[in-house]
Amino acid sequence: MLRTCALICLILLAEFAVLEAGMRVWGSFESSSAFRSLFMDDPQVGVRLRPNARIEYSTVEFTTEININDQGVRDEEPIGPKLPGERRIVVLGDSQVLSVQVSAAQTFCEVLERQLNEAGGERWRVINAGVQGYGPVDYWLFFDKVAASFEPDIVLVVAYVGNDAIEAADAEASLQAGRRIRPQQPAVVGVRRLVRASAVLQLLRVRWDQLRSRVATGTPERPLATYLTDPPPVVARGLDVSRRAFGLIADRARGLGARTGFVLLPARLQVNDEDFSNLRTIVHDAGGDLDRNSASRRFQEALAPLGLPIDDLQPALARQPDGTGVFLKSTAHLTPRGHAAVADELLVFLRSSGLLKERPES
């Protein structure tokens, strides 16, 4: 019996090793030690990009060079004191802003910076302060502890409406504490590190989360609850936490003499007809119904009381000739053409909202 059990264990380990190797070769390798080396623990913000990290990120769809500067943001140059006549825009967000799927030059932050400088006059610098895995509470903590020191004239908070409400609800305790609260039990921490280190275990975790979501919300993924015609209470709570976090960012920016604007980035289902149709069928079979742009509307309504400019990117991306070419096929992230469209819309928003106006001298 012992020999039989040992043989079964060896077979299972061999199958696990083959599957792990296959997923790393033919799929994204965010579980690899190289990709994880981009990040570091931080006692205040939880996790942030590691200063001076350098890797090559490769999947079946793309290969990119990722360079993190001295201050821990994706930028080729360090962020020192402002040059004479220089003005700065700090862009806060999650992986949609960081955008490891495209080169730094193709990100909407870099495209927007070139567009502003080509217009002549002032010298602009647009700082990509996005971090993979962040949500609204993380945006606030990172800005308060790190990015406020970048001397911004404008702060753009990019809310990814596809999951930010759920992310915010889960992080409410961290907002109240003023720092990122993470589990301290050694066993829990050890299990999470093990899962992050394995592509197979990450896939199993995703499948488990999807199963729990189907039971709790009737959707294949928890964030989709933000699009339900009748969303669960966690969505309203997440929107409230988002408003509070964004309000703190705006107050902090105001104290620095900077203006704040909010940008609502849609999920792929909001611009891709096939994606929306497939998801709507799945949710309908579970007894629910999706409202395609309800997540954007709910964020706009939640943030309206702050009285600050809001730009919904969904119409601009939906107007693109081929909605399937705005987001990558294997992920929910923007293609180079999607980034270019976002930069064009942000330039219009900055000009029409008055955010580009010179701030009054103190």
C-alpha cells in the first residue's frame, strides 16, 4: 500500500510539473520569479513596484521590456525636482495603467505626454503611477505615501470599472486603518506565496473563485456583479469606499496645489459585442441579467458628489472601427491602438475640463 501511494504521488507530481512547465511556456508567466521580482512588500501600501527592477515580460501575444525607475514607477527616467517651466500629471491606477502588455512608449501615459509637448508652450511630464493588482484604496495609499512627492499639477485617477468596486469593498478595513492590512498568520502568508509562485495553483484559485462567485452572485466572476441589473450589496459598499478613497486623493492633491480628475476605463465586454453576448448568456442561465454599461454609470453617480471632472472612456473606445482590436484577446488589457485612443480622449478631456489651466500662484 505504501509503494502504491508513493507511486500515485510521483505520478501526480510529474503531471503537475508538466502542466506547470506547459503553462509557463505557452501562456503568461506572471507566476514566474522574474515577473514577481517587479514587486516588493511595503509596510504602508502593501505591495509596490521595486525601484530599479528590470525584466523582459513575454506571452504568446507580446514581449515587452519593463523598466522601473528609482522612485518605483514605470519610467525610463528618474523623477527629480521639476525643471523650470515643467508641469506634471500623475496617473494613478492598476494594471490597465501600468500596462506591461505594451512597450512604455506605447502606453497612453507616454502618448499623452508626447501630444501635450507637441502642442508647444509648457513642458509636460506624465508619470505612470499604475501598479498591477491595485484598487481604489491602493490608489489612495500609494498617492499619499509615494506619488504625492512627485510634485503633481494634475492627478488623474483611472478607475477600472470592471473590478474596482469589488476591490474597494474588500479593502475597506485598509482605508480605515490608513495602511494596507494583509493577513499575518504564517500559514496563510505561506499558502499565498505558494499560490503566487505557481501558474497551476493560480489557475485553480481562479476556478475556485469563479465557483464561489456563481454561488454568491450568479456571475462567473465577482467583479461582474457590478454589471448586474440587480447587484448585491457589496457593489454599493465598494462604490462608497471608492468615493471616500478618491475624495482623500483629491483633498491631498488640493493641499499640494494640484487639480484632480477621474477617468472611467471600461471593461472589454463594454466595447466587444461577442464578449458581452457570451457573458450575458452565462449570467442569464444563472438567473441574472447584465446591463452592459451599468458599471460606468454607477461609478459616475458615486463620484458625482465630489464635484470634480469625470471622463467616461467607454464611448470613445466603442467608436473605434473595430471593437475587437481595442483589447488584447487573451487579457482584458488595452492594445497599442487602444492606448492611442485613450490618449486622444484624455487630451480632449484635459482641455475641455479646465484641468490644464495654470494653477494660481500661492
